[in-house]
Amino acid sequence: MRFDIVTLFPEMFESFTNCSILKRAINKGLIEVHFHNPREFATDKHRTVDDYPYGGGGGMLLRVEPFWRAIKSVPGNPYRILLSPQGRLFNQDVAKELVKRGHILLICGHYEGIDERITELVDEEISIGDYVLTGGELPAMVLVDAVTRLIPGALGCEDSPKRDSFYDGILDFPHYTKPREFEGLKVPEVLLSGNHEEVERWRRREALRRTFQRRPELVDKISLRKYMEKGTYVGLVHYPVYNQHREIITTTVANLDIHDISRCCRTYGVKVFYIITPIEAQRETVKRIVRHWTEGVGSKLNPDRREALERVKVSPSVEETVRRIEEREKAEPIVIATSARPSSKMISFRDLKWRILLEERPLLLLFGTGWGLTEEVKSWSDGLLEPIEWKGDYNHLSVRAAVAIILDRLFRSV
Ligand code: 9D3
């Protein structure tokens, strides 16, 4: 990996490049760092690199010519990055992208920045965060440091096991070393137990707990899938549900729901899609439709449909559905009801993620057909998910659309 750095203050990098990890990476020949000072490319007798901005407004700007020539003097074909407060925010994903480039040119500005025309030579602008620094040198060091440690061999601890991908995108768990007790502060007992499985469980829980407490916005970005040990189930309830007069009724199973929701369930990794109806004839009809697509003519005609329909099962009641999941998973599911109407006892998407991750139980999401799940089902469930709302006065999503949106909100990763 080669870094070329265009800076008016190369001496700022001295202690950085002479420091442990960077120094070692340089000595091992893993990275090369070269500096180019625009001042040496200034042609006037005073070697000026700055001037007043056109249009006034005070402050000083860096002139385009010395920077232009410094950039052009760099051999090869580096990926050119201007460190600037207007740039794309730097993060670990950007670092991973950059390490693949192999050759990077970093341009550091100062004062109010460089004449805008310099961007003609730049592939991308990068910022390291929304705070104001005095120049691009520290950001350049941040970037070099983050990228260098991604180069195989740079960290010099190859034999340390690769970190479990479980922890990608969430915060670290707490670490302890000797002594066991310091100023009355004890190391958590579980870490001294020697029970590796227990230790791992504790670390995962702590990592998740800290992420929820300190960086809830990270939780919105992660997919639940990776962190769930138990399965997710969707139940489409045809009884007991309301009709438009708020009478409790049994609705007819719609073929459209069987197809569309099973495909959603397949897409988002739901284990079983239960169609819940007490009417046996309806259950038989569902089974016949499913057989057509999983065993019959339809399965050969359309194998994708088969994969989806394979996870459709019928069940006579919500209670029976819960029993079956419990038997299958050897754990009681968290039963979450959904509703278009706000009410008390509601749980937000963020809190539901939190519960699913911490309780390590299977999840059953219940959706009502007709005019929605009855109060009884809602109060009997462990939680009522907040309604999907959009600024507006119309709130009549089809149950198929609601399933799709809710599964996406819980399981997508951004
Ligand atoms: C008054 C407008 N300022 C922009 C917010 C002007 C300005 C301030 C500071 C122009 C340049 C700088 C120097 N900063 C960088 O060159 C810089 C930077 C930063 O200040 N914060 C985060 N990332 C970066 S990358 C380069």
C-alpha cells in the first residue's frame, strides 16, 4: 500500500510515522508514505501558497497552482482524496473500500481551504466528522491509521482469532485483566468461571446492551437476523378478528395472502407462515393450494414459488400456533400483535428489537385480517407493535403490505 500526502506541514506527520504500528508497517514494507510540499512547487520568489479570496469576505485561501503541481508530480495512478469538511463522512466501511485501492493520494488543506478548481484533480472529498479542525493533516493521519491496520500483517497479531462477525456494527463488550480486584472494583464473576460458552453469552449480551443504551441509532441499522438464535414466525389470524361493525367474526382465507405473505416470509427468513383459521374446510383449501405449488404441477412450473409456499402451515387457533412454535423451538415465543390503531401497551420497533435480542426467544408476529385483531388477542399477547404510520389521514394498508413493511423494518440492515 502506498500513501502520498500533499501537505504544507509534513513535519506534523513525524511522530505519527515514527510510532509503533505505523513504523512497523513501514519497516515491514507493508506501506510506503511519501510527502509532497506545495511550497516547493510555488514559482514566485516568495514561494507564496496563499492569497485573498475573490469576492472578499476575509481569510486566506490556498492557491491552486502549487497544489496542482504537487499533485501532478506524484507518480503512478493514485486514488486522489481531498480532506475537506464538505466530504463524505469517513467510517469503517470507507476504510475497507480504501484499503482495496492500493495507492492513495491525500491532499491536506488549511485556512479556509484550497481554491475550488483543485477539485478537478480529485476523485473524492472525505471528512472525518462534523467538527472544525485547522487543517487536513490530522484527518489524513486518521485515514492512514484506519486503513493501515486493515492490511494483513500490519497489526502483528495474526494468531489472535479473527473477531466474531457477531460484533460487526455493534459496540464492543467490556474487557478486564489482572488484578481480580482493584480499589474494591471486581471483575465480573462469569469471566473467571472458565465456562467459555457462558463467557461468550455474557459478552454478546453486554455488547448488545451497550449498543442499545449508548448508540440506539446503530440498532436501527442492524438486521436482527444475525443476532437471533431462535426463529421468527408469522401468524395470519382469520379468527378472532373484527368486522366493520366491530363484531367478532371469522374471515375467509385469501389466496393472494397465501402467496404474497409466504414470499415475504421466504425473503426475510421467517421459518413458518401460519394461516390461522378454525374452519376446517378453509384449512383444507389452504393445504390443497400449497400442495399444488410444492408437490403438484406448480412446483415444476415455478420453483421459486415452491420455496415460498413450503413454509406455509395451517393452524386452528392462535393458542395452538403458540404451542407448536414452543414445541419446535423448545422455548416460549414472544407473541407480538400488530394493529393499525394506536393504543396503550404499544412497543416501538426499536424496543421490540431490543426485547428479541435480549430474551433469546422465538418471535411470533400476529397479523389480523378483516378489521384487525380483537382486543382479547391484543391484551393476551406480550406486546402490541406500534402502527405503521405515515404523515397523513389515511391508514388502510393491506395486511400483505403491513407484513412486508414490518418484516423489512425488523430484519433489513442498512
Ligand atoms: C467557515 C467555514 N469552514 C468550514 C466548516 C471553513 C473551514 C474550516 C476548517 C475550512 C477548512 C477547515 C480545515 N479542516 C479540514 O481541512 C478538514 C476537516 C475538518 O475540519 N473536520 C473534519 N474533517 C476534516 S477533513 C479536512
